[in-house]
Amino acid sequence: MNVETIPYIGEIMAVSTAIIWAFSVIMFKKSGETVHPIGLNLFKNFIAVILLVPTLWIINESIIKDIPSKDYLYIFLSGALGIGIADTFFFLCLNRLGAGLTAIVDCLYSPFVIGFSFLMLGEVLSILQFFGVLLIISAVLTATYQGNGKETTKRDKIIGVLFGVCAMLLTGFGVVLVKPVLENQPLLWVTEMRLFSGLLILLIVLLFRPNRKKIVGSIYKNGLRMSTLFGSILGAYFAMILWLGGMKYTLASTAAALNQTSNIFIFIFAFLILKEKITVKSVIGIVLAVAGAFMVTFGA
């Protein structure tokens, strides 16, 4: 069966990405207690690259392709900036701000993708879809406006917010940059190349870090945590494939809006796994997010 013939396959992949990524974030929150952000990003990308090699072999997909050098450049920049640098900034933001404030900053992802889609791809939203995007962002802001539960200085908050803004900007730019390549190249192959690019740029950064041994050592400090392993497999392998699939099979701006609901799912999993309390704001946010997702999906 041809995947492209499945109705709303892009939207389905985008929502699935949100759910899986939300669960991964819970795992990464646990890992961040002991693992350095660069080390965590390095490990998750390494795991994903290793898993994708046999995946490509199974589907008889070659690693090296004869495509224009410009496409290779776009893929490299997309992976280096959107995975290698952006995800490290995300983990730094998460460590400094905590879950609530980080999720608020994370709302910038959708507007950044929509903005870059307009500037670089010429995509437009219908009025109903536009209001759906606003509804989703409003829902996320409503559900995630909580304190970080710890003492945070003003300077730390400013630095954390800057890390988060940079993370969302680079993530949005990276995925919009690679979307034209996705139109003509296999999804899994592009995913592997982006992850490899992200891994490569992290290794280069690591070479210039005087504390590189400590960074790498933090991954296995007191033994490899299962949260680090499962978070990496789900977040960097499954979520990455579904994320790019959503971008490939629907408008980048639509996929971005649906991806944004991951912040709502984070609270659901936090309640189920971490036993955190779900507030009235969280419930209101979930209802608004589902309504907004339907508007974005069916409002074209």
C-alpha cells in the first residue's frame, strides 16, 4: 500500500510525532539530572543513526545518492543547525527553566515554521487554519504556564529563554530548509543524513570543549539510565521519522501546528508517569488544542 494514498497521512504523522516526542521529553527530563546537554544530544543522535542504518538496508535504500550538491548542502545545514545545535539549546533551556517555562518558549516553534514557510516556500494558510494555529498556541500557553518549581535567578531565566528561542528558530529554519529536498528524496534517507549531520557538528563542537571527557562521561555516570536510552530511541528515531513524514505529506505550517500539541501531551504523560497533578488550566488547554488541531487539519 502506498503511504501517500492514506487520507491525512501527513496530519496523522504530525500528531503521532507530538505524542511520541512528549513521552521522550519526560525521559529527557529525567536524564538531564545527570547527563550534560551536549552529551545527551550526542547520545540520542548516535543511537538514531545506528538504528537507521539497518532500517535503510532492509528497505534497500542506499546511503550515498547522486543528487545535486545543493540538496546535500541543505540537508547538512538542516541537520547541523536543526538537530545538532537546536536540540542542545533545547536541553540547555530545559535545564535552566524547567518544564513549564520551557514549554512556553517551545510555542515559538509553530510561528517560526509558519514564518519561514511563508518567506522560503510561499505557503499560505486559510483563515480557519490560521485561527486554528492561534487556538493551538493559546492552548499550549494556557496549559503550560506553571512555575518551574525551583529558585531561578533573573539572569538564568533570560539565558534560558534565549536558548529556547534560538532552539525553536533553528529547528523551524532547519525543517523548512529541507522540505523541498523531502519532496523528491526518500524520507528515511533524508532523516539519516540530517541525523548524521547533527552528530558530525556535535563531534566537532566536542573537540573544542576542554571538558569533553566529562561531557561524554556524564552519559554513563552511575550506569546508562534507561530514560536516556528510551528517550533517545523514541525521540530521535521514531519521532524524527514521523516528524519529517508530516512535513513531507502535508504543509509545513500545518504539520508544525499539530506538532505543537506535544506540549499538551507532556502534561498528560507527566500525570501518568511522574504523578504530577493536572490542573484546570491543563484540561482547558487539552480541549482547546484538540479543537485547534481539527481546525488546522480540516480547514484548508
